[in-house]
Amino acid sequence: MNTCKNKHSIKRCFNRACETYDLNCHVQIQAGQFLIDKLKNYQIHYDQALDVGCGTGMITKRLLEELYCNHLLGIDFSNKLLEIAQGRLVRYNADLIEFDFDQFLCQTHQKRYDLIFSNMSLQWSDELALCIKQIYNHLSPNGIFAFSIPLQGTFFELNSIYSDQLHAYHDAFQMLSDFNVLLCEHESIVHSFDSVQSALQSIKMVGANSLSCVTNQALHGRSFLKNFFKKKYPPYSLTYHVGYFIINKLQKCLLNCL
Ligand SMILES: C[S@@+](CC[C@H](N)C(=O)[O-])C[C@H]1O[C@@H](n2cnc3c(N)ncnc32)[C@H](O)[C@@H]1O
């Protein structure tokens, strides 16, 4: 698996998608709503919440409306997506900061969060296992961490190295082995398109078109498009293989002693 990330390129792709993101983020909405609905089974009230990679705040707003969070902090490094989030969340007790979440999480803050939420964002972290451990350290004693990520199998229809950047379900599961896992599920979401261009546009319109630093390419350019799909005739489908994980702060060993 290639874990090397070109953050500059990732940020640029998300910034460029600022005008199209909200109208095209169907998979992100489906994944975010799934997580929110699952969270309702555990706890509704949270004092301090953190949304890691909050983007335009579409799902953040649902989080604030459907769960009760006294205060929420949203982090994202895309200044253009954050501008939209700012307008969307103005009526809520929420603050937004423009920051690289890997850098934010490796700092030692005094503040602890009762809910740390991340929808379809942690796949862009420098190192997912480390990121999960750091998030765990930022949880309050009874805190809950809920996240969704695209897993290997996503865009398997493409002749690309995109999938190389994603974790397999069992790898993600393994990273959580020290924690008390409340939920661990995955599903495939398939969308169909009548042309290669519209399929690839759908990825670009949500800013997810940054590829690894090995090629330093993005999903554009005629020559690149030509051989992109393994399948050579329509309909063209794109699969998102999404993993959902919820853990709480009680460590497994502690639970075993109870
Ligand atoms: C697919 S979007 C998801 C946005 C939002 N959570 C949603 O559900 O609509 C991924 C987000 O992660 C942000 N992101 C990616 N890498 C980041 C990093 N290292 N630090 C901060 N934000 C990052 C992007 O700017 C983008 O807003």
C-alpha cells in the first residue's frame, strides 16, 4: 500500500471542488447519515465534539441537528470548503479552524472531546493507525470516536493506483484491536454513469481526484482519461467500498477486568 500523500495536491483538489462539492457528495451524505444514525444508538448528548475533515459542513450540520453537541470544533485544511461551512454553521455553537488534521492531532491539547467524528476524511491522513491512536488520546474518559472511510475495493473499476492509497477492511479492523469497538461494518455503494467523462467528473466534483505522490497526477487530461476504465463500454460504474467504525474510550483490557 502506498501511504505517501501529497497534501498540497489534495488541498488544491478540494479547494477546486468548492462550488460542486455539495451537489455531488451523495456518497459522503449516505456514509455520514449512516454514522449519525448509528451514534443515536449509543449516546445523543455530547458536551464537546470535534469533526475531523468537516469540509463544507454538510454532515457537521446534521450532526449538530440530530445529536446534541454543546460545542463543536470543525477542522479542515481546505479554506474554500471552510468558507461554505462557516456560512452553513453560523447559527450553531461551532468553531471552525483551517488546519492540517495530522498536525492538529499530534499536538498535546488539554482539551478532551466527548465525540470525535470524521466522515470520509481520514483516508487522507499521513498514517491512519497513528491518527486513530492520537484521536483516542483526545477523547474524554467516556468519549466516542466514529468514522467512515473508503476502503480498498473503492474504484476497483479504474485502471488506477487510486486503490493503492486505501486500507483493506481487515487492516482498519486490526488498527482498532486495542480499543473497545462498538461498531465495525462495511458496504459497497455503486453509482452508474453513461460515459467515462461523467464518471470521472463525479470524483473530481467532490475533490477526491488527487492521486499519490508517486505520479503526482490528478484525474484529468485526455491521455489519462483514455485508458482509465477497465471496462470499455457503458454503463460505467464506480464502487465506493465504505467502512464504518465506532469505538469508545474504555480499553479492551479494562473491560475484561470489569
Ligand atoms: C471527502 S471530504 C469529506 C468532508 C465532510 N466530512 C463531508 O462528509 O462532507 C474530505 C475532507 O477532508 C479534508 N482533508 C483531507 N486531508 C486533510 C488534512 N490533512 N487536514 C485537514 N483536512 C483534510 C478535505 O479538505 C475535505 O474537506
